[in-house]
Amino acid sequence: MKRILVLFCALACCTALYAQKSDWAQYSRYEAANEELSFAPVAVFMGNSITDGWYRQHPAFFEENRYLGRGISGQVTSQMLCRFRNDVIELKPQCVVILAGINDIAKNNGDITLENTFRNFVSMCELAKVNGIEVVLCSTLPCDRIAWRPEVEPAGLVRQLNAMLRDYAKKNGLVYVDYHGALTNETGGLSEELSADGCHPTMKCYARMEELVKEGIGKALEKRRK
């Protein structure tokens, strides 16, 4: 029986790996939801597990504000860029909220320089702009340890990436939401009350993020009206 269970687990892992490789960017994750969408969203939140978990833990925040969550756990910015048209542009939102970067730093899809991660952000912002969508560019959240990649020391890399994002937003007139400045502790991470694993937010953390991002979305919508 134990041997059968081990074989079953191995088969499940292989099946999941094959599915990931056959749909690398996970276009299919939101395909049905996108087709069934019956309203034009105020904002689409593009991201990874932090955005994915945000909707699952507090769906009312999204539904009451006509926001859509389009986060996929584990994704890097290259994958988000690939599905940006499907999961953002074609939904015709007034603005897009982009929150990403930590999985690139964690090397979830292999080595990538901060410069190339930054270029993926820029490409998403440019795609939004040319399609008449306002951008709310968010700093990568503070992180001083990565549970699934303990050999990586992320705090300094996160600060470097955020400096690039902040400078880009300033030069291009984009709304920038500085989660890092509002949430970081003395080690460049999240306190225990804000994250159980040092990376993924608790509801208390999400509550603070909601205040910041709603303000950012408000600024983006005001720009749109001018």
C-alpha cells in the first residue's frame, strides 16, 4: 500500500510538471473567467502568489471595488508578460496594478538578472500605455528570506529592483505604490505579524496594502480623467 502511495505521488508530480511545461505561461488559468466576464473592471491586479492569495483571502475587496485578481502562484515576470494581453489588455480595465519580482529573485524559472526582470516590467507598462490602460506600478514587497530558496539572500536584491522601478515610474509619470517603504523592517523583510514565512502576506499585511493600492488606483483614475 505504501509503495502504491509513493508511485501515485510520483505520478501526480510528473503530471503537474507536464501540465506546467505544456502551458508554461498558464494561459488557461483564467481563460474561462475572462470569457465569462460581464463588466469592464476598474483595475486588474497582475501578479504571482501574493496577488493570487490576496483574492482568495479577501475576495470582497476585489468584488466591491470592481477589481480583478489575475495572480498565479510561482510565476516570474516573463510568464506574466506572456499572458499580459489575455489577462489584462483584452479585459479593457481602466488601470492595471503590477506587483511582481520576488520569484525572479528566487530563480523560480532559472537565473535572470535584475536588469532583465526590470525590462519585463517595462514591457508590461508599455503594453498597458499603448492600449490606453493606466499603470499602478508596485514595489516588490520586503523579503529577507525565501523559504523555498534558502541559499538566496533577497533583501538587497529587492531594494535594487525597487530603485529601478521607482526611478522608471518617476521618469514616465506612472503611479508608484511603495509597499516596501511602508512594510519593511530593520532587516529588509516583513515582520512576523505581516508574514508567517517572510514572503507571503498575512491578512493584516493585506489590509495595509489595500489602503496603499486604493490610493494609488485613485491617483491613476484621476490621471485618466484629465
